Amino acid sequence: MKFNEDGKGDLREAFGPEDIFNYAYAVFHSPGYRSRYAEFLKIDFPRLPLTSDKTLFKSLTEKGAALVAVHLMKSPLLSPPITKYEVKGEHSVDKISYDEKN
């Protein structure tokens, strides 16, 4: 596959930095990866296992992109939101105070 220096590729003939980020995001959030490397992750930076399997790379890249969209709250899965804020008012924070008793 050819490397595009900017953005994304088509994941058939080319890939880019955003694709690598999405791949890494999927791998690092994988329950299997987290359990397998749990002890190592406590003491060192995560290692990114690479694959030469284009199908696996494409699949993980797509899953990572979907997860990034959810975490950035840009995913269509979050529309309409499932949460409710059922308090009357302007819904804005005017002042923050800290109660030292709690």
C-alpha cells in the first residue's frame, strides 16, 4: 500500500496518518490487547503491534474511526442523545464553587 503523507487513504491502495491513528486507537482500546499487555502497560508506553494483513488493517482502521467519532461526540450513533437534563433554566454555568465539606 502507498502512504499518503496527509489525511486518509482508500485503504485498498493507500493509507495515511489518520488511518494509522484510527488503527492504533482500535488496537489500544481492544479488550484483548488491554488484558494481554495489562502488566506491561502499567510500567511502559504501549507497543503497537503491526499487521501485514490488509483486511485486518482496514477493519481495525474503520472500527477505530467509529470509536474516535463516538469519543469526540460526532457519531451519528449519539443522535438523538439518550441523556436528558430535566431542569428548568438557561442550562449555563454562571459560577463554580467548591464545597470544602465534601
